[in-house]
Amino acid sequence: MLKEFLVVTMAKLQHISGATILLILSLTSIDNSSASIIPRTVQLTAIAIETIETDQLAQKESDDEMLDGLQERQGKIKDGFGKIKKLTGTESQQPETQSERDSMTDSSKNSEKLLPSTMAFRMLTVGLPATILVFLLGKPIVKGLSAVFKNNYQENFGKPKVPEGSENLHARSLKEITRIGNQAEKINNEKFGNEEFLLLLRIKINMAKEAEGHQGLGNCVDLLQAGIIAQKSFLRLEQTELRYRSRKQQEFYRYVAENLEGEIDKEAFVQKIEQKKTAILPLITTEEGRDAIDAYTKELYILGQYKLGLKLLSLFKQYELKDFSVLKNVSNIVETFSNKDLAKSDDLVSPVLENYESFEKLGPIIGISAAESTPKAYARILQVIGLTNRHGKAYLEFDQLVQLLKKWETLYKAIALVRQEYTEDKYSVPAEFKQDIPGWNTYQKYAEYLPDL
């Protein structure tokens, strides 16, 4: 009876390695009289088989497939059982008479008395190691079957995957925003948190928005700053016009003034001046006079390199202000601001009052009406110019940072849209969906300024 059970066990363990089956077959060396004393070994082996069969049946995708599998397996077990019986000759060894059966019973009873010595040793040396081996080999098989079942379940019944198009959009945006975010963090500097720098930033924003108290201030600052920067060119033009006043030279000066009216196309302006100079130089009799025209033309081209240089020169011509020295006076005042606290514009009223005549001449040219022409108005303009000169380099770097953060913001909106649409509680999201975005802290620091810059 024990051999029959082991044969059935072999058939059921057909998917286990051959080494395991050979170990189990080794148990058949125990005679039938020992069968009653190893129930624990048989029980453990049966439990392992039952566990493997349960996990194998769990892989079937439908009830019909499971039934077919069972039927096929039972057939194989039956055939295997018959073959083993023939090989072992168990069919011819069954007791035929009552006396033989009684004799076997007496033999079994007598063998029970030998348990402490012979059978205990066999259980320890053969049955127990075989059971442990079956358990150890069966455990990874069960795990493997469980993993397959889990994967099949998730594939058929788990959370849906994020659509490929949305996942690709997220991947591209994340790659680009990482590059931009890292670059923005490198540009970010502690000086952007300086109180004076932030004051300049707020003033620039208010000027751009034409906020109350800042209407027209931006244009005034730009024009006066252009005059201060290009003051040397303005002074050279003034000196040339005052010193060289032949009829042909004055004709050239008037031609320049006429072509500065209205909207100025720098390239067209340069071409016209060049043509006029070529035509008029042969008509000037002295070499010194010709050199003066060449120098005058050179300063015009220098002014054209500045943003509002030619525009300011046009305004000087329009208001017939020939005293360009007023720009020099204002420039000297601004130079005194190098070590001065510029947080309050009222502190700059005093130097304005000391040179108020120059400011009054400049007022109409830079766009200050008679009603608005006050020492406080000019002090505010000088404050912005002084702050720009002090923090000009930082402001240019900050402008680069702003442009990067605006691009960062656009990419972030795309990423946030995908992540909000495909959340982890509803979809099987890639690991990148949980990744932090570089540049977030820098963006948060300056986000309030971006819409106005």
C-alpha cells in the first residue's frame, strides 16, 4: 500500500526535477511492514503535492481549461500507476488466502515493536531528508507560480497603463525641463535677493505696467540714460558744429537733422549720410574741414549703436537744445551715487536742486512736462539710473534667468497636466511620474515676477 502511494506521488510530481523523484522513490526500499510508522513523512509529502497542484491549477485562465488539465493529469497518473505496478510486480504479491493475510498482519504488529531502533533510524536518514528536500524544492516552484499568476492578474485585471502618447510627452518635457532647471539653478545667485536689486526689479515692473506714480517714467529713464552713456559723442557733435561752420558743413548738419525726424531706420539713415558725405567732401576746400565731417559722421554711427542714441539726438534737434553739456552735468551727479544709499529717492533731491537748471533744460527732451517738472520727479529718475548702474550686470543675468523660467513654466504645465490626468490610484504610472522636477525651488522664488517681466 505504501508503494502504491509513492507511485501516485511520483506521477503527481511529474513537473518536479528528476532528482526529487529519485529521492522519493528511494522510500520504496522500506518494506510494507514499515508503512504504519511513517505517516508524518507521507503527510508532509502529500501537503507539498497538494500545494503545488493548487498553484498549478490557479494558472488556468478558465474553468474549462482547468477541467481539461485535471482530466489529462488523472489519465497520466493512472497510466503511470499501471506501469509501475507491472515493473515492481506488486500485482502478483498480494496475499491470496486468509492465512497469508493474517500472517502479514502479525508481521506488521511485530514490526511495530522494532520502532525505537531500526525504523527510527530509517525515518531520520531517508524519510526526513526526502521530505525536507521536497519542501525546499517546492517552495520556489510555488513562488514562481504565484508570480506568474500575479503578473497575469495584473495584466488582465490590474490598473491600466498610461497611454503611450501621454507618456512620451511627459518623458520629452521632463528631459527638457531638467536641462533648463539645472541651468536656471546655476544662474540663480544670492545677489538677486539683495534689497536694492529687488527694489530695482519692482520699479522696472511698475514702469512697464505704467502703474500709478510711474506713468512715462520708463521712457524718461531710458532717454536720460542713453544721453549719459553717449554723452561723449553728443559733446563731440556739439563741438564740431560750433567750430566748423562753413556753408557746406552747415548744409551737412541740416541734412542730418532732417533725416532724424520721425521714425528712424538706422540702416537707411547710415546709407543716406554716407551718400551725402561722399557728395559734399569734394566741395570742402580745407583738409581740416573734411576731417571734421569724417569725425562728425563717425560719432553719428556710434550714437546709432545705442538703443535711443539717435532718438535723443533727434529730440535735441527738435527742441533746438545745442548745449549738450547738460548731459555731462547729470552724468557727474550719477557718478556720486557709487557709495550712496539709493533705497529712498527723496534722499536724492538735494543733488538735483544743486543742478536744477540742467534738469529743467532736459525735462521736455526726456518727456517731463512743465507740470510734472519737480525735483522729486528727477530724483526718482536718477534713483532708477543709479540702481541700474549698480546692479546692471546682475539685472542682465536675471533677465536670462527670467527667460529660462518662462520656458520652464511652459514645460511644467505640460508635465503637471499629464500627472494630474493619470494618477497613481487609477493608473500604473512609470517611475518618472514620481520624480522631482529640477528648478522648482528657483521657480517658486521668482514666480511672482514672471508675468510682468
